[in-house]
Amino acid sequence: MIERLLIANRGEIAVRVARAARERRIVPLGVYSEADAGAYHLEFVQDARCIGPAPAAQSYLDANSIIAAALAMKADAIHPGYGFLSERAAFARAVIDAGLIFVGPTPDAMAAMGSKIEAKRRVRAFDVPTVPGYDGDDQSAATLRAQAEGIGFPLMIKASAGGGGRGMRLVASADRFAESLESAQREALAAFGDGSVLLERYLREPRHIEFQILADHHGRTIHLGERECSIQRRHQKIVEEAPSVALSTELRAEMGAAAVRAAESVGYTNVGTCEFMLDRDGSYYFLEMNARLQVEHPVTELVHGIDLVHWQLRIADGERLRIAQNDARPRGWAIEARVYAEDPANDMLPSIGTISHWSEPEGPGVRVDSGVTTGSSVSHYYDPMLAKLIVFGSDRDAAIARLQQSLLGFVIDGVRTNVSLLLWIARDDAFARGETTTRFLDERLDESIFASVDPPFEATLLCAAALLADGHAPWRIAEAGMPLRLAYGESETALIADATGDAGVWRISGDRNGELHVQRHGEIVRVSFAGESAAAAVTYNGNAIDVHLDGRVWPFTFAAPPSADAVGTSHGAAGAASVTAPMPGRIVKIAIRDGESVEEHALLVVLEAMKMEHRIEAPAAACVKAVFVKEGEIVSAGAPLVELAS
């Protein structure tokens, strides 16, 4: 029986497993890198050990340090969470060799399913359909190119050993194949220690459907229905739901039976997920099996009324499944939205910093699995996911309505997040109709809607109202109204407030005139002005006053008073442009040389940050005047990378 459990992970999954362990009367133990010495997940474990420096390769991917920590804390089992070492068969085997229980599948099953190539071969033998493509042993560039030309373009390159969108590239034409292959192999090797890839025919508008598998050590394997995970960006899931609107009872039974056969093809045990692509004509194809707990497991838990982490621990303890396939029927509807530290106004690039304010939505049918809180640091070393918002309703319409309201109640300061993107998805008409494919965002989303624009007057008014209610503004000297200048970027608003005889009521003049009524309840500020009303959370983030209005954050500051001596000037070399790093990271490739001519969108530099590669491209046709960085170098946000001359 497991009594002391080491959780070999960080963030929200470490918190999730620690809570489940305590509920099972198991002592949770943790690990952390030097960057995570004050991390939120450490509040939920009884003891923890530092396992190395900030880079994951020297800490969370260091199997020896993790096992040594487990032995030092007298653990008798290790739960890998997801990501990091969770699907490394060698790690599972090392855990067992150290005399510990590995909470997951056997190393042999993990090795078979951990390779997409081997997995496809195994499941085909069990009559499970797979996507047409190439999964051969010959990984030479010449063979892969020849196979790609035979499959035809567009096609997908996929890391054999990985998932989560890493080592995956969509190749639209033959002239981009070589660069895409090199990038996919490099990213796969860095993320999974294995650069082998497979090629698959690109399905243009499929749905991404996955089935939850549960299997004990006594020969019983069942599925717990499907999850729809079609809404993705950069091959990374963003919104998941259970069940799927696309599956009939008959198709659910057929695909579920195929998922069970796929698991049985490798003698799978514990919790796992079989992923499929579902084409418009009802054809479905096995993609891979994730030999671990999935990020989106909560939606299955809610619609089936089962705790999957509890069952992971029970199966690892040798218990028999008490659930028969006929008993596994979904009820209601659950939707999960992943909250990332990514900026929708800046091409969804990761955002780093310290979370100055964190407030989660609450209410019936609302669950938040978070890995951070107020004061948590978000670094470029790890995945940018902060939390998962999961909602449950009696039907899909109820769940969507609850998702919309819950997103409006998520208040985060200090880092940019994708909450506005999630709210856009939740409000989209096609999403409401269930018309979701893996092309959903590519076809429907215009990211320019998130670009910085002048704030609505409601946001400015709420900012001023919060300052009034909180007594933070120098509004009056004696009885005279004082001007307040609020700035948002280049936009400024000048207001003057005079107190009236009534509490919470001010006379506003300046750019707007009228009587302002203000109420402050916790984070929420409510105002009425000129017959209009508004309400939003207003928080303080350093020198900024953040207004959280309709899914967006509007940061205001106090504008400097106008100066007659102020003169605007602009300096810069005519015809020159400096290309800078959009975020901190490591330079993994330099694709150009000094003096070289480049076309618009030509690859200049590849920057690795938060476990993903980012292409830095030429903004226009130019000549490379200077390259300021070297491969392997760590750079900060805004650091000059390349200077171009027209």
C-alpha cells in the first residue's frame, strides 16, 4: 500500500495529485527547482527537496535527482503528473528498479505507446484504423522527403516520442519541408530526448476526439467516454469538453471499443488516453495513446462522477476496478478552458512576471485547478499554463453560460493571460452550435480584435471611481476640485471631481461632465453616470490601476501634467531596423549571416522559450547589417538580435 507519495512535477497537477493523496490518507511529498523555491505547489506537500537549477533539463527532467529525493524522504511511490518525465519508460523502469511504485502504466506499455511509430504498428494489428502516412525506421532526410512527396502536401510532421504540439509541424508545400523537418526534429530531441518523427496525411477539417481508458492489473479495461479537444492553437489544446456533440451512441460505442483494443494491444494498465481524429464522413483514425493522466481529465471526472487520480493510486495499489463498461454513462456536460500566461494582443506570446493579484471564479458547477496564486512567479523556463477553469452544467447550453460568467470573474494581474481569447471562444456562435474542428481558430479568429486600442470610457470611469472610493487620488485641496489625468498608453483623459453632500457621489467635469455614483464591494466597482451603468473588478498592480472589463485588462496610470517645455523627438538611423527578442529565451538557431540579403518573412533566428520554438522573421526585404547573438545564448526580452538595413 502506498503511504508516502513523491509527486515528480510542479504547478497545478502537483497540487491536484497532492490533494488526492491526502484524501487517500497518503503523505504527499514534493520536488522543486531553484526557480520554484517559493512555488505554490509546495504549500500542499508535507516535505520537499530541491532537485536542481531552473532549467527543466537540470531539475524536473533529472530522473536520478528525483529518485534520490524520493528515497531521501522515504517515499514508497512516485506519481509523474504529466509532461516532464511522465511518459519516459526509462524513468518508470528506474523508479521500479529503485524499489518504488510507479503510479502509471508498465514501462513496456509506456515504451510501446510512447513511440507514435511503434504505437501505430501495435494498434493496426488489433484492427484499429490509423492515419495514412509514413512511420518507418529509416529516418534519413532523403527517405523522409521522398515519403513526404508520396503522401502529398499539406502533411503533418510529428515527433514520435512526444505530444502537446512539441515537435509537430504542418507543412503546406515541398519547399518548406526541409526547414520544418529540421525544426521538428530539433524540438523533439530537446523536449523528449528522441528526434525521430513520423509523417501523416493532413486531414483538413477533422475533430480531435479522445477516449479515457481505465485498466487494472486483473484484466479489466474500460473506457469512460470521449472528450472533444478540437479547439487548439499551435497544436496545443485550449478548450475541451465532454461529451462531444459529434458522436452518436453507436459511434461512441464503436470508437470506445477501438480505444480499449488499442490499450489491450500493449497490455496497458492504470489511466491513459487514446486520441483519434474524426473526419467529416464519420471515419476515425488512431493518433496516439497518452500513457499518463491528461491535462483535460477533469471534464471526464465531472460527467462520470469519478476521481481519476484516486483510481490511479488505487490501481497502483493493486485494487480491482469496480466499474463495468455498461455502468460508464455520462451525465450533464463539462467544459475546460486552459488559462495561459499568453498575450492575445501580441501573437499569444508567453508573458512572464510576478502575479500581483489572483482571484478565481466561484459558484455551483465551477472548479478551478490552479498552480499559482498571488505572489507566484511565472518564468520562461516552464509551460505557461497557470490554471484550468472547469464548469459543469445539466446540458451544453448551461455549461457554456456558466463558462462565460466564470471567465468574467477571473481576475489576474501581473502577467498577460489568454482570458479574453477564452471568452471570445465561449461567446462564439459556431462554438455554441458545436461546430468545432481543429481549424476552428484558424478559420474564425481575427487576432487583431485583441490589439491595443483606446479604452472604452466605461473603463476610464471605473478607474477614476475606484480611486475615489479607495481614497488613492489627490482629488481636492480644501474645497477645490483637483484635476486627475489618467493615461492608457498614448491615450489620456482629464477629469475633475468635486465631492457632493452624498456619500459615494461626485460631480465630474473635464472631458466628460455629469454626476458619478460609485459603490465598491471587494474587487468590484459599480458606477452610474449620465444614465449609463457599468461594473468591473478594479485592482492595483504596482503603479497601474487595472480595470478588468469584459474579459480584457485595461491598465491605467497617472499621466504626467502637460509641460510647455516638452518636445517630442525621434532618433534612429534612416532605413535601419532592429529586430529584438519578444520574450526571454535561448537562441537555438541563427539562420542568416552578416551582409546576407533576406526576403520578407525569411527566418532570422529561432528562439526557444517556455518549451516551445518561436520563429523570428524578417519584417520586410532587407540586408543583414549585424547579428548580435550566438546559438545557445540566453537573451532577455527586448534584447537586440539582428540589425537590418533596407
